[in-house]
Amino acid sequence: MHCGNMVHFEDTDEFYCVCIGMTLPHDCEVEECPGPVDCPYTDLYRDIRNERISALDEEDDSVIMSSFIHPDFKFIVFEGLDHAGKTTQARYLHAYCSALVLPSLSIKNPGQPVAFNIRDFIFLNNLDQQAELALFMADRLQTNYEYVLPALENDQIVIQDRYMASTYAYQLHGRKADPSIFLPIFNSFKVIKPDITFFLSITYDTFLKRQKSKNTEDLEDNDLMSPEMFIDIRDGYKEYFDTHKDELVYYIDANRPVSDVHNDIMGILKYGTLYPPS
């Protein structure tokens, strides 16, 4: 195979393109994959896209949605520690939706304009723990009402990179926030509950390998976390999910190649409860 983002199914001799989320009858001819947004097969399979567009024009998008992503899953969240592959999987899923003309919105936290303003304010000012947490939570709430809620009301799929579990794990377990201060503030904010959350689980060895593969000039402070902090934050995620039993959470082994992880995620999103959480 030429492209590392093609998966060969030997039993049927078909090839699955991770970039566009489709099974193809042939291998990819591109030696260096340009990524899901610029994948040439998006254009080559324009007929399929046009069929989706025609259906959308006839306001039959519910049929399309149920054919490719289970209709119960409109608000999809990716959680996990640094280098787990959250951003990559969110990007692949968004590219899949775009290729098949499924209305979708991709959000990264922090990453929306309001988040940048809040983050800059926090870094430039010596705030106490309570004020800092309140601002982080304000970012989550503002993102909900400015982006998530309108998109869901317009029947879009919302793909979010980091959400409430990350705030809980990194603030309470990573930064060792005082629970007597953190929990009342955290629990007072009522945000939209995800329809499904994927927790991308990696080992510390995988974390180190992926960290070292990055340009060291691009590393952030929390990229340099110790094994002890890694375990603390991971335990924070588990604690959050254990105390939020009403949320649907799938634990995905993200130590594997990106394409394997993507295939698992798409299988769950397409067939829903046929794949119960482990």
C-alpha cells in the first residue's frame, strides 16, 4: 500500500480510506497522504457526495445521518491525556462528515475565540485558584451557548475536542485544585451533556514516544508531565466518568495506529448500541 491511511481488508480485498471514511475497491495511489481535508478521493467519489447533496436538498438528511452515523449521536466528545490522539480523531471524523456532506461543527477547547481571550487574561494576571477556575468554566459555558447549542438546534453533528472531563481531571488532579473550592464551582455550571464520549486511553510509554516525536520547540508545559502526574490525571478522568454514570463513555485503546482507532470509533458511531461500552 502506498498510503499509511489505507487499511487493507484481506478477506474481501477492499481498502478502507481513513481520510474519507469509505471502503474503496482499490489501493490509494498517493505516496504521501495530504491528510483528510485534501484527500483526492473526496473528488474522485464526488457522485456519492452529490447523492447526499440531493437528499439534503429534499430535506431528507435524517436518512443520511442514520446511514452513516447513528442518529442518537449528535454531540460527540473526544477526551484523553495529551498525545492520546484526540485532535487527530476529531479531525478525521470531521473530514468524514464533510466528505459525505453531513452538517457538522468541530470545536477544540480551549480554542474558540472566547477561550483565547480568557486564557490570555489568566496567563497575564496573578489570579487565585477560585477566579481561575471560574474563568475556565465560563469558557466552557460560553462555548456551549455560542457554538454547541445553535449547531445542535440546526441538526448538525458537533465534534468536541476536550470537554468537562478534561477540566475535572487536569484542574483537580493535575493542578491539585482544592476540592472544597473546585467542586462547588464545577458542579454549579450546567452544560450540555454529550451524546457519546470517546476516552482515548494510552500508556505512559506511548505518551513519551509521541512527545519525543514532536518538535521540542512546540512542547507545552503539561507535555513534560511526570509519570506520577500522568497517572494522577488519568485517575481523574476515571473518577469523573465513575461519578457521571448517566454519560455514555467508550474507552478506546489509542496506543494502536490511528487507522485502527478510527475504525473502532466509526463502528461505534454507525451501529450504536450494537457495540456496548466495555
